[in-house]
Amino acid sequence: MALPYYFPLPPVRSQLWMGAVWLGMALTPCILRTTLAADELRFNRDIRPILSEYCFACHGFDQSQREAGLRLDTESGAKATLESGKNAVVSKSPENSELLHRIFSEDEDEKMPPAEGGKSLSQDQKAKLKLWIEQGAAYEPHWAFSPIERPRLPKFEGSSDTSHPIDLFVREQLLQVGLAPSPRAPAHTLLRRASFDLIGLPPTVDEVNAFEKDYAQRGIQAYQDAVDRYLERPAFGERWGRWWLDQARYADSNGYSIDAPREIWKYRDWVIESLNDNLPFDQFTIEQLAGDLLPDASQSQRIATGFHRNTQINQEGGIDQEQFRIESVFDRVATTGTVFLGLSVGCAQCHNHKFDPISQKEYYEIFAFFNNQDEPTMKVYGKEENLPELKEKLKEAEKALQTYIAEKKQAYQTWESKLTDEEKKKMAPNLRKALETEPEKRNQTQIRELFNVEVGKVDSQFQSLLENYTSLDNRLNGVATTMVLQERKEPRQTRVFVKGDFTRPAETVTPGVLSVLHPLAAQEKEPNRLDLARWIVSKANPLTARVIVNRLWQQYFGRGIVETENDFGLQGALPTHPELLDWLASEFMDSGWNFKQIHRQIVLSETYMQKSDDREDVREKDQDNQWLARQQRLRLDAELIRDAGLAVSGLLTSQLGGPPVFPPIPDGVMSQGQVKRQWKTSTGEDRFRRGIYTFVYRATPPPSLSVFDAPEGNSTCTRRVRSNTPLQALTLLNDAAFFEFATALKKIVESEGLEKAFLRSTSRKPTEEEKEILASMDALSVARVLLNLDETVTRE
Amino acid sequence: MSLRDVTRRHFFERCGIGVGSIALHQLLEQSSDAAVSGNPLAPRAPHFPARAKRVIYLFMAGGPSQLEMFDYKPALTKFNGEPIPKSYVEGKRFAFMDSSHRTNLLGTKRQFEQHGENRMWVSDLLPYTSKIVDQLTFIRTCKTDLFNHAPAKLFMNTGTGQFGRPSMGAWLTYGLGSECEDLPGFVVLQSGPRGPRGGAILWGSGMLPSAYQGVPLRNRGEPILNLTTPESISDEQQIRVIDAVRKLNAKKLAETGDDEIATRINAYEMAYRMQTSAPKLMDTTDETQETLDLYGIKDPKESTFARNCLLARRLAERGVRFIQLYHTNWDHHGGPTENLETHLPDICREIDQPSAALILDLKRHGLLDDTIVIWGGEFGRTPMGEVRESTGRNHHIDAFTMWFAGGGFKPGAIYGETDEFGFGAIDHPVHVRDIHATVLHQLGLNHERLVVRAQGLDFRLTGVLPARVVHEVLA
């Protein structure tokens, strides 16, 4: 049986403006189409959105705000007899339903919703509520809180060009809106699309040529192989790592006003490596939320806890440290809720949630999980390192040096005694200081350094001992550090903060989860973060799998199946394809949370492979392309615009991971924050690394990334806006880094010709008309035009 | 069928049969409507007729001391060095609670006099401002919630201490668009020894598209990042590149029907116009010596608050919606680098004449009527002193002074009174939310209706707690 919230698609759907925040949509509400299909009213689709928008704030979950004792978010509440003796909702009896009386009333004292709220129901919405009551006023559970069940695949009569489950679900709905899918995109577009989507880089000219040939011969098989190759490329982890780092609010500085640099890039590399290794998503989640609590936690599992160390740290003078520690816990709760549950849990920090069943007490029960950590910095050793052995070796190496120097004492003393004042003056400060120290009071480092000035310098045996020592010392002490979570032995007491104000602690709470969802696994001890993490990736959780596949889908089609990708609560949008969403979520879980598998499923669907060109009939019937009768052209993400420029111009360095780098930025950018930060522009290969490796100061983010909507890591970002502005044009035209790309591409224009350069930029050959436009220009201008084309910075 | 649909269909039919870029260009020129042209900054009508069209916000970063400038408290001098009565401070929290926070009252060393028709007290630190008090509206009972710099600045700009919300300038350009076609709608200028604490989030666009975020006009080098054509490229080459990009993009637009390409074509045109208009804006050689003197500008090339005030007027003339000037640093805690004896008078000299000149200059250009000028910091300073080898005051959020001018604010009005020590309001407290609601109101926007939907909620500048338009300060 289908789940209760599945509904047949009516020919014309009513749409509520969900305030999509991407450009264009934010300003022009969708046209309201509200034709009623008399026999098809459904609570989740037609009624709950109205009640949630207009009524729940005063007649909803939050008891403290509830007016007249009425709650409309539950069936029993809506149908109960009120203090006044009346009933808000009486099934099939509009005349006795006080709700209808109130919403149709013209009397200012009676009318609902009240005028001072500034919201009023349309005639159509009123009519819907009336019809719903006439039909029996049935309630349905909120779709996102219902368990995920694998839906049956739709069946079509006759033959079809596809049997891919994604296509079947999409085609079923297309059939009902009366739209045909678009044909498959041409070979070069298919490859370019898959390449940008999977590895974040354009295909090379050779790749395009080879693929076009292969595709002509082997068709879809050739495409499948190409997809599989991309999934195995290390660049896959970079492209999708950035997707995750947005959600993890990753950046390389402490934020707030001082915004000092921090070292946490090992966490970034952990994300990239985990995605490349296809670490199952449940494990990926557990290690990030609670890696330190796993039995015999490995170094890598501890690094993963950096996820929740990406909060800002206020280093301003005069602050209360505890206040800002609590601020970061607030952020951890809100981020966990948004990223893994798709719920605005953070809203219940100060009061019961207005729309979703999340009480303030429950908020602090989740808070309690995140209240028991220390926040240390950890040294990160090489993967193969055996620490006790290494320490032992270092000790031995140091001893060997000491012994050797002792043996050569005579030679050394002779050298030192002959030193003139003139010679001493010329020495480095540390050496001068060592010489000024009495010989018996010198430390080992000083003794070594002095010995190495002259006597040891030419002594190959000493040099090899020193080399051995230095390399061991570097392996042990010269390593990078990263910020991690570490559970405290003595837990902190957690109390509800009145109005979210930490100076007003109230009742004590213990760790717990949201009662509207599945329970925590039973156990004797008080649950900790590890239990929370396991609760999140439990297959009984109706949210996480849906939320994550939806966010993957959003990357591939420009919008999620649930448009409000960070709100699956009662105020969120309904899924356009609920069965498809659940099929994907089931697939994801049943495959053992296999990330690459789900990526593969999506990109191998005909739905994904369609052309993206707009069609007049699609415009007319589906302006926002929610039914997917075509693909969607998408401007590349900020980092990928840089990456594409680097790749097109042949400058790209493909080194994976490592400390963040400092590509050229315009003068004066770093002086905009309170403290002027250094930006020592990288040279050599580091100058041409992918955008994901650019150092991000939160207070002064790199302009060429933020101008293309890269988040600054101040709070979790589950969807980037895609703006389109004159400042972006100026960046592509004039920015020093992009000009450098143009200069490199110019050489390619000169050596390999216009056509090749065009092909590098767009993955296709220019038309005669296009060639004509470019032919009359000098090579540098051609290169600049190519880097500025809409097509170059767009995945079609 | 809406206009938008008609135009799109029209466009589709024409471009579908291969009409080249000329037709497209004409089509784009005909349509200034935001939905058709894809210009997110196209002007939009307010909710109701507006008194003001734009805002110039003089942000005194660090928290200026109202007690040395505007809020005259003889009792502070009388009880100098005495502990503040417990009833004032019990249960309150301050910055530097564990170290330098003091509870003894500090009298001011400044001389105060009454000025103008309404006898407004202003200290000797502000001789120029004193002369124009009849044109200003003072609120002495401003109140905020947060007392550390970065969070408080965020609060003053976005209405919340949380990250990820739009700033006032972003809200206004989102609500009203911009009337300037060749400059950004929201411009930020900076002066003083360092940038404001918090940086780019203070003029961020939060969940709104980045088209609405503030664009810093830089005081060194090119005024807008990447405004200048690379050195080796001639003007002619640049025009040809932009023209070729336009032609090729137009072909792609005809082929794909993707509105984003139309937006991009527009963006390149505006970018090109900015390349000419922004340097013209910054080049003040067309100003008279008398004007430069009015602002106290000695070297028009030097980056000072005075020069930024002049630029603010030039931006206002050009129809820019929201112009924000940050001047640092007002954080006078006492001590060798930030005390009330030396550094406060210095910084007052930096801002006094230019702020007053801005009002006079806007007025004579006929711009003051529909421009709101706001002067103030993220909070004020405590009646209690921090006495070291020199004196200073801690951060204070319960009552501080801001002034407003133009845009339908009541000239000469003095609103709100504080207690004998200037600690809190004894009447008419005006919360940051009320200030936001009032400014929006003057621009024709109802603060409850200017919303953006995110995570299932309607976000607004004034948040969810009650906010009121302070009609008493409006003409």
C-alpha cells in the first residue's frame, strides 16, 4: 500500500510561494493557480500549508502561545470542544464549525486570522477549508515524519526508452501534467555535464573527442563507463567535498572581529578522502559527530570531529568566555538539526517551536549532547606512524648525537676558543645567545647548533646523524595540528535557558532526542554524542536519508525534490515527487549508505541526461521546471569558476589536499577587517590550486569566491544562492587571477588555434558564425572572451 | 497572461527564428522591469508613499561616549569616583566583567552648552555639530541588546546577533531596488585606523542574493574591486571583448531560452558603465574649493572621513539607495591608545566638521528632504569610568545617543531622557528594532511586510519581538 501522504497528481496544482531565495524567484511569486478539484482535497497537500502559515503560530504546538485553548495542528485538538463550548472543526458540518465562522466573519473582533497579524486568507483558501470540512476534515501525519518505505515502481503501458526507476517516477508525473521529456543532450554536453557535476572540472579536449567517438559506437555504455571513471577520480572528493564543507561551515579563521587564522585543514582533507574512499554515509556521520567516542578511536576518526569545531571563536577583549562557548554549542545544535534532520531545531532555543513539534526542553536535551566537550587542538601524525616507537627512535637519535658531539669535544672547544668578536657578531642571534651562555648551561639544541656551525658542518657522519634526528623530530613535532572535540570525563550540567539567555538557567535536563521522531536505542548509561549520531543514521529515522538525497538531487537539478532543502518541517515545501524521494532514500539506506552508488543512479537516469534548453510548452506549464521535462542550466559554483579557468588555460595544479593556499587577490582586501591579516601570495604550483584550497578568512573572504556566492563559513549553508551581478562580470574581465588565466589561454590560442581554445572552454566546436565573431580579434582578446562566456561558467 | 509571459513569448518567437543580437539588445533596452530584464536592482515601489528615498549611515564604530558629547549629566561630575548605587547595576552584565570593569562613577571633563532653539546640550568636542542642532533629531535613549563589539555591530546592522541575516542596506535594496544604473545600490566607505570589527558580515546580504550586499568603495587603488581594465588592455580592446561576449551570449540565449543569460548580458553592460562612472564619482576635481573647505578636506586624495562624507553626497546625488560610512575607532576604555583625554577629542575633530558639512551640503543640493542621515555607534559607554593613567568608559547598552537628519525626521527634536547618571532611560526608550522600523517607515516600507522566507519562517529586519515606528521623532 502506498504511504498515506502519497497523492495522485492533479492536473493543476496550487502552489504556495515558498520564498525561494535564488535570484529572480525571490522577487516574483509564482503565479497562484488555485483551481479546485472538488474530489481531491488532501490534508497534507491542501490544508496543512494553510493552517501552518495562518493559524499555527497561535493555535499550534507551542502551548505557551496558544490562544483560546485551541490547537489546530492535531486532529483531536481541532475537533475538541473549546472553553467557549464551541468546536473549531466539526466533520462534515460546516455550519457548526467555528473555524469557518471565524474565517468568513467580517467582524473585526471575530475575524481570523486577526488583522494585526498582517496576514489574511484568500477567498480560495477559505473555500478550501470549507470543502475540507464538508468532506470530513481528515488529518494526515506530516509526510516527513512518516517512515520511509520503498515505493513500488510505476508501470507504463507499451514500450519505453527507459526502465530506470528515477525516470519512471518522473515520467509518471510528466504524463499527468501533459509534458513530454526532452531528448538526450548531445554527447559533448553529456560529458561536460557529468564532468562538472562529478569532478568539478571541464573535460579535456582529448576526453571530449574520445567520448564522442565512443558514444557514437557504444551509446549509453560509453557514458556509463565515463561516469564510472569520474567517480573514481580523486577530484570527485574535491568537488563533493566542497558541497559538504558548505554544510560544515568550514573556513580557515576564527571569525568574529579578531578573525585570527586557525589550522583545521586536516578536517577538510578528511572530508575529501572519505568521499573518495566512499566511506558509507552513516559512518561518515558518526565519525564527524562522535569520532572521539568510538572504541579505540583512530587519529582519522578524531580529525573527523572537526565538523563541529568549525564554529567561530570570539577573541575580542572583554568577553565572557562561557557566553561564547555556549554560542558555539547553540550553533552545533542548529547545524546538526539543519544538516542531518532538515529541521530548524535552532528555532526552539528561546521558546517552543512555533510550527514544528519541538519543545524548548527538547532543544536543551539535544544541547546536552553537545555540552560535554573540551575543544583541544591535536597534532596529526603521518598515517603509518607508530608513536611509541617514533618517540623511542627520537630519543635514541638524540642520544647518538650527544655521544658523537662528546667524542669531538676537543675539536669543538678549539674552534670556539678561536672565535673572534668580529666573527661572533656576524652570527645569527640564536647562536650568539648560545655562545653567551656558559658551556655547561647550554641546552642540547644550542650545543648541536654550535657544533654544526663549523666542526660538524663538514663531518658527514655527524650530518647523517643530524639528518636522522631532524626527520624524526619533524615527524613527531613538526606536524600539522587540527581542532577536535574531546568528551569530558565530568559532564557539565545542562539547564534550559529562559529565552535562550545563558544568564537565566532554569530546569536541569539530560541528553535526549525529539519525541516526534523514533526513540533512542535503549541502554543503561546516559546517552552521549555517539548515541545521538547512531540515532541520526538509524534506518528508523524518517528524515536523514530523505534530507541528504534531496540535497544531492538539488546539486544535479538546481532545486531539490523538496524545495526547502533545510526545512522538512510543517512550514517546508511538499516534495514534488514524494515517491521518487522515498525511492532514493530507500536506495541510499539499502545500499549501505553508499554515496557513489546514489550519485551514479542519478547521473545515469534519462531525466538527468536530458537537454536543458527551455521549451515553450515547458515555460507555459512549468515555469520553474519542477516537473523536470528538461535539465537545468546552472552557473558553476564559485570555486568551480576558478577551477574551470585554471583547467581551460592549462594552469591547473592537481595536487590533492594540504595546507590552504594564497592565490593572488586584489590589494587592500585584507585591511577590511579589524585586524589586518597577511596574505602572502603563493608562488609556483600553489598559485594554481583549485578553489577549495584557497585560504578563507571569515571576516575578509576572498573576493573572487564570495562574489560568486561562496559561503564564508559563518553558519551552515545547505544551498548556495546563484546570483548574477555586474561585480561578477568585473571579476571575470579584470581580476588579476583571471587575467593570468587569459594570458595563459592566449598562448594556447596562438599555438593550437582558436578552435582548440574554444573547445577547451566550452567542450564543443565553435559554429561558423562564432568563429567569425572571434576571428577578427587578437589572441589575448579571444582568450578573454572565452573565459567570460556564459557557456564557460555554466554547466548545461 | 502576465506581461512577463507576453514578453518572453514574444522574445522566444523572434529569437527562435534567428534574429540576431541587435533585436535582442533592443528588446532588453525596452524592458526595464526587473522580471523581464533580470536586473535584481531595478527600482520597486514601496509599500506606501515614502518620505525618504535613501539613507546615509555614519557608523561610529567602537561605541562613542554619549556622556562626553550629548548626554549632559552634572550629577556624574558631582559624584565622581563614588560607586554607582547598586540598584542600577544589580543583575546587569558588562563587557570586561572579570578585569577592567569598574563600578565607580566618572564625571566628564568636557564643557557642555545648550544650543539651538530647543536648547540641546552639546559638548565642546563638537563645535560644528553644535551649530546645526536645529536640523538634527536626537534620540538619547537608544537601547541595544549586545555589549561586545562584533555581535553588537551585527545587531545594529541586521537586527540580530546571529550570523546569516541581511543587513539594513541589503533589506532596502531588496525592498526598493536602486535608482542608480551604473553604481551598486548599497555602498560602504571606511576610514580610521582599521576596519570595523566584524568585517564583511556587517554589510552582508544573509539569505538574500548577493546582488543586495554592500559593495565596499575602496579608499586606495581602484574604488571598486576589479574595476580597472588590466593595464595592458586598451579601452578599445576592452569594448571589443565586452561586445563579443555580448554577441556570443545572445546567440546562446536564443538557443537555450535561459533568462540567466539575459541577466548576464545586462550585468556586463552595467559593469562597463561602472568602469566609467565609479572613477568619475571618486574624482572630486569638479567640486569647488568652498565645498572642500566646508567639509574640511585638505587633500582631496587623502582617505579621510571628511572625504567619505563628500563622496556620500555624491553617491546620494547619483541615486544610490544605502550609503554606509564606517569610522574607527571609538573604543575609549582608557589607557595609552584609547582614552577620553586625547583620543576622543582627536576623533571628534575628525568627524565633527564633515558630519555637519554633509547635512549643510545635502540641504543646499536639495537632497536632505529625501535622504535620511543616521549618526551613531553600536552602543554607548558607561557612566562608570575605567580609570587608569588616563580615563575611559566601558561598553554600555541601556541608553546612548544617536542623531538623525533629513528624510522626514523632525528637525531640532530631542527625544528621550536618561536618569541622573545617564545609565538608563527614564522615558521613551528606543530599541534598535524601533530605529529599524522607523527608518523603513520613512522609506515607505512596513517593517512587518518586508520579509524573506527561509527555513519555513518569514525573516524580517526587526525580527519577531515588537518594534514600533517612533512617530514622535517624525515631522
